[in-house]
Amino acid sequence: MTHAGAGGGIIPAGMEPTAYPVNDFGPAMRGMVIGAVGILHVFLAQFAIGGGFLMTYFQWLAGRGVPDARRFLDSFFKYLVLVSFVTGALTGVAMWLTTIQVGPHTIGLMVDEFHWIWAIEWCCFAVEIVAGYMFLRYGERLPDGVRLRLLATYALASFGSLFWINGILSWQLTPGAWLASGDVWAGFFNPSFWPSLLYRVAVSSTLGALAAIAVINTMDLDRAARHALLARAARLLVPMAAMPALGLWYVAVIPADSRAWLTGGSVAMSMFLALAAGASLLIGAYALVGIWWRRLYVSGATAALLLALAFGATAAGEFVRAGARKPFTIRQVLYSNAIAPAEVARLRAEGSVARDPYPLRDAARYPTAQLALGARVVRLQCAACHTMKGANGLVHLGGAWSLEQLRIAIARLQETKGFMPPFAGPATEVEAVAQLIRWEAAGAPAAWPVSDDPVALAQIGRWLDEAGTAPAPERPRPPGEATGGGRGGAR
């Protein structure tokens, strides 16, 4: 059963933000944990796809009598691709397990909306497994024509897996017409589908070529023969030429506020975007000038360095892709803390943890019920992106602020930082969180006064009302209201 969410999106009825138990990863925030697993998985999976492209190409060359092409295929490159493929599969399982721990609402909605598409992707993955294993097990005994068909099957299946999963992932940022219609194909073929897909294909091809260059340098061939193979492997670097245009296309179709985070609104997002673009530019420049124009011999050490740059570009690019969704995990449907936009007003009235059935594991360490309430609110609303004293720690961010600064920043959260969701709780919860941060910053003393001044709570309530329940980019501003204020730090 479903109901309309913000902007007309379709979300499961009865979806409560406290429906699932919350897992604590200590000083590593939840986003950091899933990010680390995700970056490794994406790098391995895209290399396995590009490796499939390259092996199919080299098998075609072998069928045309190109010297040493088949020898390259029967070197340990096929093992490298298949090990990457297997480890990519294992990290894919790790992604599922981690996502269930970190964002069960998000992954639940994605499965609910795209279960048949995900089933198709899994079928492609199954074909990929069978074709890859058959080539590994029987490839050396098969004639060139059969080998080519087998590798083409592997490559097409791996591309099919990328094709179907890309639509689901790009939907998170640009759900497009799905928000109004709930049509699965409108969500799948969303505005960022094609630039994202083509960009990933170019990245996959690049990774396959760079790994092949590294492997060719280990083969027992004379320099001229290795150089000839290197030149052929480098042809799979050609799609890199389209990456700048594809990147600009992607940035052009994402929402305006997301584009603003990437182009100066968020220092971290802009820095990682520059890192991804800079690393890709270095690889592309070397390929253009060194390999194609000057026809330089590429050593194994150089290839390894280029692969390291490619990993850095992949990591930075995935950070940017995930960060551009903020304050949502699914645009206009779920905030990063798994609260639906339509639920904020209700939670402001009744309290965000009023229906939270899970106790605090360390409840005894809090000397007052107010601090314990603050800890429960932080667990629900903040812990997806923050810890208390670890990565992106609240104490580090606001522990030196005055009490009034904390109250204003939390109550007007989406104005304090435009890529954060609005605070989804009443004034008492704002005060509880502010007191918790101050208590933790003070070293968690055994005694702490309860703060329940009705005048202060009334002022916090006014700040909450002024901020409203909409995210910063959608919040209507009355005429004459300043546009800088708390949002200035994020813009």
C-alpha cells in the first residue's frame, strides 16, 4: 500500500522513521562505512566490465591473426578480470548488507519500486557468472570463434548489469516524472540516466585498458611485441575523450541546488569534484600526448600509477555522486536521515522519537532524561551523517558554540546548511540535542542541569516555525527576508 509523498512521489504507507533498529559504527559515521564499501565495489565492478570489453576485443584480434593477442588473453589477465569480477560480486553482497544496516528505508523503497528491474539485473549477473567461468575453465581448448562468442556474452551481460543498475542509482538524484506519476519506467529512464550510463562505460573501458597495459608489461615478449600490444590495448582509452562532455551533461541535468553544492556551494563537494576531474584529466592527457601522439612505451610502473589515479578519480566521483543528493537519499521522497518530507510536520508536533521502540544501549551514562532524549534524537536524525566525537562529529562542529547559537543552528537546520534536512522535532528535542552537545563537549560530567526554560523553548518554537518544514531550496521566503544568514555558510 502506498501514499503520495512530497512532490507526488510514491512511498510505502506507514513508513515510520523508527521502524528499523539503528546500528552504531563507533567513530566511523554510517555514510563513511557504506562509502568505503561502495567505492571499492564500484571500482572492481567497473574494471570487470571494462576487462570484458578488452578481452572480447583481443579475442577478435586473435581471430584475425594478430600476433600474441591470444597469448595475452591466456595470460593472467583473464584471472585478474575474473578475480575482480568475483571480488566485485562479494563487495556487492557487502553493499547489500551494509545498506540494510545503514539505510534500510532507502534500500527498501528502491527494491519496492524496481524489484523486477533488479531481477533483470540479477539475471544478467547470472549470465556473466556462467560465461566468465566457462571461459576460465574451457577457454584454452575452444576455437577462436567459440571463444569470441563466449567473451561477447560475458561483455554484453556485464554491460546489461550496469545498464539496469544505473537506472536505479541515477533515479535517486533525478527521479524526474516518476515523482508525479509513480511510473517505474519514468523513474528508470530519468534525466541523468544516459550521461551517467555513458560516463560509467567510458570509465570501465579506461580501467580495462590501464590494467591490460600493466599486465602486458609482465609478459615474456620482446619490447617491440609488447609495444604493439600496448598500442592496441590503449585503443580502449579512446572513450575518455567523451568524458568531459558527459560530465558537463550530467551536471546540467541534476537539480539546481545539487549543481550549486558541486560548483562552490560546498567546499568538500567542490574539492572532490576537482579531484575527480583533475585525476581523469591527467590520465587523459597522458593517453593523448604520450600514447597516441608520441607513441611512448608505457612501463608497468606508469600503468600502476595511472590505475592509482583512476581509483582516486573513482572514489572522488562516487563521493560527489552521493553528496549531490543531499539533503535527500531519494530526491523529494526520503531525507538522508530516512524521514519523509511529508512526515516532518507531524514529527514537529508529536516528537521524532515518540514512536521509537528501541532503548539506548548506553542509557545509564546520561545523568538526565533530557540528555537521553537528545541521544535518541541524534541517533534518529543525525547519525546517518554525523557521530558525536568521531567523523563529522557534532562536538567538533558545534561544541564551541554558545547555547543560543546551537539552538538557532538546530532549529533552522536547513538554513544553517542548505544540504541538511529540516529538523523534524519540537522545541524540546532541539533543546535536548543542544544540551547533549554541550554536555559531551564539557567531557560528559556526572551531573548536568536540566534546561526547560519556557521562554527559551518558545523562542526555539518560533525559529522552527520560521524555518518551516521544507528543505532550503524549496522554502518560500517572504519579501524582504535576508537571503544570506545561516545559509551563507553553505553557499
